[in-house]
Amino acid sequence: ALTSKRLFHGKPQLKINGVVYDTHSDFTNVSSTILNLSDRSLHLEPAHPIGVLRKQIEDKLNSTSNSYQYYNDFRPVVTVEENFDSLGFPADHPGRSKSDTYYVNDKYLFRTHTSAHELECFGNIQGFSPRTEKRAPTEKPGFLITADVYRRDEIDRTHYPVFHQMEGARVWKRSSEKSSESHEPLHIQKIRDDLCKLEKQLREESSNLVVEDDKSLESNPKQDYMSDLEVDLCSQHLKRTIELLVAQVFNKKLQSMGSEDQGAQLQVRWIKAYFPWTAPSWEIEVFWKGEWLELCGCGLVREQVLLNAGYEKDSTVGWAFGLGLDRIAMLLFEIPDIRLFWTQDERFHSQFHEGQITRFQPYSKYPGTTRDVAFWLPEQKESSLIHENDIMEIVREEAGDMVESVKLIDQFTHPNSNKKSLCYRINYQSMDRNLTNEEINKIQENVRSQLVQNYKVSLR
Ligand code: FA5
Ligand code: MG
């Protein structure tokens, strides 16, 4: 995969958010694009669509019970341990690969999800953190973490190498003491009470919500340490919490869309899923403009994660979710291209205000231009070292936000030589200004020569 010698000019170290890291030329695959994006913190800007959405969800989730501690300033570089190992990712999980993840070196990476901070925040609830040792316990039995996350990926209007997630979690300490009213253990009574409040709020505020649930635990097994009743109550609390936030966000949008959609149903469905650190697990999808849109993964936290965070065996049950913010914000604010979140153009920023969901008025659609690049891959052994994300990375590095999309438009294998040819179409278009043919030609030339230099392809 791509080595970044060129990007660091042979520097053995890299300074990120004030911390110095050693790099390894054969391991580091962080690009300067990523470095430049890593100190933006869009989710902290009160009038930025991502910031507005974050605040709205935080306020909503804390409106029922004020149970969630906020964490909004975790830095993006974490350890491989935090991002993967502590959550039980197997050694050969594809998410760990260098084609998917930005590594600073073999110990540090740009977090690929906000779950990387679960361990620390679970620890904080009871005043123990694996990194900071003892500290004062937070008063709250839950938390919400919002942060930028990084993934090497394709390039188009809905994919960007940095996006935003909100992690939510909630725990209940088990008790053997029984409630005098219900004769059930106190924590069961507590989960029931919490659930009751949520259900009431959902009924009052979101009577148009239609939920297709999947409660079957077949091929989505519960953990042995939890009772059937605990699994049932915690799962319901998790699902109602997410439904409440989804309903609030999407109903606000329905209302702002005017009278014809008033009273329209809001359809969501639960689908079983798999995550190494939750069991059982689900994803929620919402039906929006004729399509099912995936919003969030979640599940009941595996006890091993709680044990890793310093909890006593059998002491605690709880849930966690990870919600993607960018796609929701695009739909709410009617933002047609994910790159717009990152623009510095005042014509974008002046349109948005704290606490308000307003419709984006495109200021202009500047004309775009396309260029194709076609090449023969090198011999078998070496061609397997090129991942499509590496090609995306080269274009991203040369064109920055002037690239709208990159698509494979043709591939074939020569019948005699057995050599493989690929052709990519690069769509150049700026959100902010007109591009000249000259500058595009120059960028395209750089893309071509970087492909040759890094991957030994033969241009056609
Ligand atoms: C995760 O990242 C898990 N950490 C979620 C989780 C947390 C599960 C806690 C269990 C417990 P996933 O890769 O599916 O899962 O991403 C979660 C959400 O982030 C998705 O549902 C989607 O809304 C959003 N998302 C994922 N990839 C992208 C992308 N490339 N661009 C924009 N949003 C994305
Ligand atoms: Mg997913």
C-alpha cells in the first residue's frame, strides 16, 4: 500500500495536534490531506450543520433523564489497542488493513470510529480509566462522544475520508437487593422505570413512528452473563432511545417541509448485525425518499469490554450505539455534496445558525470537467499491492476538494499477455470557484506520475 515518503519529505517524525509520533516509511500511510483536516473540529462549531445536529441530539437524549456525560474534544489519533484490540476485533479483521485505515505507525492510527473511546469513558463512569488510572467518577451512568473519524474509502458525493460519529452508551449497576414494590432486583426496577419514561415520551412526541422490530435472538445470541429479562429490558431501552432521537430529527425535517407531509408516517426498521464488542447487535434504518438509509449500529456491550475498563465481573449491564452524523446532516440541511461541510467559503457558512435547521441554498454550481486515466497493472505479484483506495488517495492528495468523484469505468485483461488494464474517470469540480483547464491538466499530470512512481503501472 501507499507509503508516504513523498509526503513527509523523509521526515522520521510527524507532529499531530501537538504530539510528536515516530513514523515508519513502510507503515505510515497518513497523507497531508488527512493531517490538514485533523484539526478542524467541525462538530464543535455551533452554527455548522454537524455542530447543530450534534447539539440537537445531545439536548434530546438528556431531556428525559440527564444521564449522559458529553465528550466532544477527544483527539483523532488513538492506539491500535483502543481502536481495535480492546473491542475484541480479531487479528485478521479487514477494518485493520492499511487499505482501509490511516496509520501513523504500527501503534497509532486515526480512529476509524468513536468506539475507540468506549473503554476510557466506561472507565470514567466508575472513576477508573485504563489510561489515566484513578479519577473522580462521572456522576452520570451514560455518555455521548462526538468526534471526527477517518477511513480510506472511495470518492463521490457521499464519501469523504473524514466523517463524524456520535457514540452513545448507558450502563446499570446490578443489585441483588429487591424493590419493596415489585419484589424485583433494584436495577431491574430502575431499567423498567427508565424505559417507561422513554416510551411515554415517544408516544407523546412521535405518534407517527412505525417500527419494524427484529427481536429474534437466533443467530444474534445474548451473552451468558445476562438474564433473559435483562437482555429484553436493556434492548428495549437501547432501541427506544435511538428511535427517540431518530424520530425527533426526522420529524423536525418533515414539519419544515410543509403541510403536504404533515402527519406522514416515519418508518424505521431494526436489522440484526454483528460487532465484535456487542451482543446481541443491530442496525437501524429509516425509510426516506424511497430508500432505506442506514443510520447507526448498536448492541448490548460485551462484558469483556466492561472488564477491560476495570469493572468487576457480573457487576454491570449496558448498551452502546454509534451514529453517523454526516448523511443525516446532508439530508436535513439538503446539502448535495459532502465536501461542502469542509469548505471555508463564507457563502456556505453564512447560511447556517446555531439551533436552526435550514435548507441550503446552492450559491452556484460551477462547471466540472472530467479526465480519464488508463493504465496496465504491473505483473501479478506487484499488482496485488494496489488497492482501489490507494488510487483514491493519490487523486485526493493531488486534487484536494477539487475532485468530486473517481469511478472505475473500464477494465479488461489482454488475452495474450494476460495483463490487466484499468481506466478511471476523474470528475473535477470545485464547490467554490471555476477551475481552469491549465490547473486541471497539471493535477492530472501529477496523478499520472504518482501512479507510476508508487505502483509501477504503465500508462496507456
Ligand atoms: C461502527 O462504526 C461502529 N463503531 C458502530 C457501533 C458502535 C456498533 C457501538 C455497536 C456499538 P459502522 O462502520 O457501521 O459501525 O458505522 C456506523 C455508522 O456510521 C453507519 O451506520 C453510518 O451511519 C456511518 N458511516 C459509516 N461509514 C460511513 C461513511 N463512509 N460515510 C458516512 N457515514 C458513514
Ligand atoms: Mg455499518
